[in-house]
Amino acid sequence: MKQSQMLIPTLRDVPADAEIKSHQLLIRAGYIRKNASGIYSFLPLGRKVLQKVEAIVREEMNKIGANEMLMPVLQDAELWRESGRWDKFGPQLMRLNDRHDREFALGATHEEVITSIIRDDVNSYKRLPLALYQIQTKYRDEKRPRFGLLRGREFTMKDAYSFHATKESLDEMYEKMYTAYSNVFERCGLNFRPVIADSGAMGGKDTHEFMALSDVGEDTIAYSDISSFAANIEMAPVLDTYEKSTEEAEEMKKIATPDAKTISDVAKHLGIAEENCMKSLLFKVDERFVLVIVRGDHELNEIKFKHLLEAEAVTMATEEDAQQLLGASFGSLGPIDVTGDVEIIADNAVKAIVNGTCGANENGYHYMNVNVDRDFKPSQFADLRFIKEGDLSPDGEGTIQFAKGIEVGQVFKLGTYYSEKMGAQFLDENGKAKPMIMGCYGIGVSRTLAAIVEQFNDESGIVWPKAISPFSVHLIPINVKNDIQRELADKLYNELSKVGFDVLYDDRKERPGVKFADSDLIGIPYRVTVGKKAEEGIVELKYRETGETEEVSVSELANRLVN
């Protein structure tokens, strides 16, 4: 393609609202343009890269027997009501009414649509398993769109769904998808980790996220420094290896702690360690109240808490709730003499605290020398805290380290979450009706593109991996008015194109410095410069990844290039 015929509006300056490298470079290099907050146009270069990623995804999906299809963006609200997600999904779901006042949603995901299709057309175990996928635009009304393509309101996604007669069949497909996703991200050149994750509003239980490692990632990965264990910090279990002190239990006493509202305040006021304090947090769990106790230097993991109680909704209680139920404000709450209206649950670490400190359920007072079982009895102990750096790895091998990651894909075992709600059944070999067992699998295609740029760039611009670069060769004649240079450039353009190279031919009447700066910014793997030695049949070859250059004869050029 001749560059004079393409829309590649490069910029020298960094856009004012672009905070991270991928956002800055994709705009500066002419790949994308912002239309509204969280909404972007993919210009010709951006579309070509997107198509390269999509092609890799299609190849890996087709290898495992998944069928490509295309479902509507506009989805009937009644399907979402059947699954129970019309209200549960929340404000991220973009909703609208047609001229007849019928309610619809713009597709944030397609579990409801695909389940309705399969329930109407597949009714026998003989037709299972089935795996289907699409690559399509999705819509989510993000409260705070940011970071360009990493968190937008409109984005390109590959979503796949599988239907099974047995859990064993789902397990097999899950492993195939897991491997396919690993292949996709490896072929894209990403440094990534599959991690144990939470299914959130998607439903189901077993799930892994694929995280591209990046300092700008919004997720924290907890991983072992010597084993393969990796999990989203929300899902990383903590081993119960706490050792109880052998000191004698002392008599509990109430102490005035005026103006001490936080664990740090209390510890400083009393001259004790934060780990000897008990943090008390009051929650409304569905229609009941639960007081959660964690060690003072630990943070409650609400995802673990919600899963433990198998709750639909978990929210912090209000100050009014605390006053009514416990007689005190936040900062002075504790588990002593709590009535049966409030259940008490404690993290495993609390079992090991001897002569601890907790709120006295009286503003401005705390109890010291508090001991579990003697002074209060939780209904249960469980792993309820966030894992910390330096903790023993959950697999028992090594210690936990943290890294930031960008979620680029996720695989779920949905089970019968949607099929039971929406009546998607099949007849087994005995003619008995059973709910289909489902899996769902997503790749953020446009987000993957941005994650790649986050990992592959330098001070001059983007450095594309060969597999997804918009072009493989950037051909630049220094002076298009020079007949010899122009004719050699034309010849190379035709010859390289014939043998399979995708060539961007910079035929613009621009200064060499402008052409070279644009070339580095755009980030194509090879730059071939036709200059003063054109008469001798010699060109300059630059490798974008390393910045190295060498003079190459025209006859040897194709052999030096690798698609």
C-alpha cells in the first residue's frame, strides 16, 4: 500500500488526555482517534492490526472445533429478565426503548442470546457438545472510561460459548479453550500469566483470567516466586498456618480510646502492634447482618466473604445500622456481647490472637486482653483476608509476590447457571430431560492490541511483534524526485509484494527526517531505505526491534526479511 493513499495522521505531541503509553502511541501513530469518552475509531493502521489479532483468534478457535457465528448487538430485555441479570448487571448495561416502548440492551455479553438459540434448536445429547464463538463489538457504560482501549464503553471482543451433556465434557472443552487462549497470547508476543479468578456477574465458579503483565494494569496478580501458582489477588487463598502465642490469657478490661477511629490510631494510643488488634466490620448480607473480624494488619477480601456465605448482595452497613444493632459508631465496634441478631464470622488469623484488642461497642472505648472462645465465639472461622506479599504460596512452594496485570481474556465454567434459569434442556440417552452444562470464554481483542503496545514500545514509538504488525516492511525512498531511487523503490515494492511481504511504501514528498520519525512511531518490524547507493543496488535495512542497521544488496534483501 502506498502511504500517500492511506489515512495515517501522525502527531508529534502527546495528547493531553492520554495517560499511558498505549493510549499515547496509538493516537500519535495514527492507529485510533477518540470520538467520545471511551469510544474510538480504528483508522486504517489500527484496523489492520485488529484484523491480525482476530485472524490468530479465529485460527486457534477453529483448531478446537468451535464454530464462528454472529449474534445481534440489540438484545431483548426479556431474555435478560429470564436469566435474572436485567437488574443484577447494573448500570454498565446500556438500555434503550424502541418506538413501541419495548426494552432492549446493547450487548455487553451474549450468554442470554446464545442460550435462547441453543434451547430452541438443540434438544438431544447426540447434538452435544457444541462450541460457538463470535468476534463483535460490545457495549458497557463504564462509570470512568480511561486508558484508551483498556477501559472503554465500546470495544471488540471474541466471546465463545460451549454446551455439554456432562461435566467431564465441559472440563475437556475448558482445557482446550485454556490452551487455545495461551496459544493466542503467545502468538501475539505477550508476556502473560493465566491466573485463578472470580466469575463476578457472569455466574459460575471455576474460572481463569489471562493477564498481560504491565505496570498500568488495574488488577493485582499474586504469584509464587518459585512455582507456577498465580491468582488474581481477589481469589488467592491464604494458608491457615498461624501459630498461637503461648502467653497466658489475661483479664479483659475496658480502656478509653478517645479520637481513635482506625486500627492505626488505636495501636498508637495503646502502644501495641496492629497485628494484636481485631478489626470489626459490619455488613448487610442479603437480608441479615454479619460482623466480620479480621486481624488489625489484614484487609478483608469481600469476594471471599461473599463466596463463603453464597450471598447475592454484600454491602457495608450504615452508621445508623451500627448504632441500632451494636450501640456504637464505626471505629468502636467489636464482637463482645453481640446479640443473636448479628452473626459473627472471623478470619483464620483471629484464632491465633492472644490478649487482643477490639472495639467495646461504646464510642471512644476498646477492650484489651480479648481472647477468642472465652470472650466471644464466632459462628465460623474461614479464609477471609487478602493475601500479602511474603505470605507462603497457597501451593506450599515459595512465597507470594505481586505484579500488575491487564486482563486480556477469561474462561469460565458456567455449569447450569443460565440453562436452568432459561430452560435450556436436552434429553439424555434414557430420554430424561436435563439442563445443559455451559462454559463461556472471552478475549478482549481491542484490549489485547493495547496491552501489546504497553509491552512493545520504546522512546521513538511502537515496536510491533511481527505476527500482528500492520505491515511487515516499511519501504522509504529518500528522494521520490530522484528517478533512480524512485524506480528502485517501485521495483522493490512490486517484488516484495509478489513474494508475500505486506509493504507500506512511503511515496510522500516529505523530508527524510519526517519519514524516519513516522516510521519509528508506526513501528513496522523492517525499514528499507532507498538512498544514495540506489545506483549500486544497495539499500539500508533497519530492524525496528533492535535499532540496528546494515547495508544490503537488492538481490539479498528478501532473504534477510522474515515474515
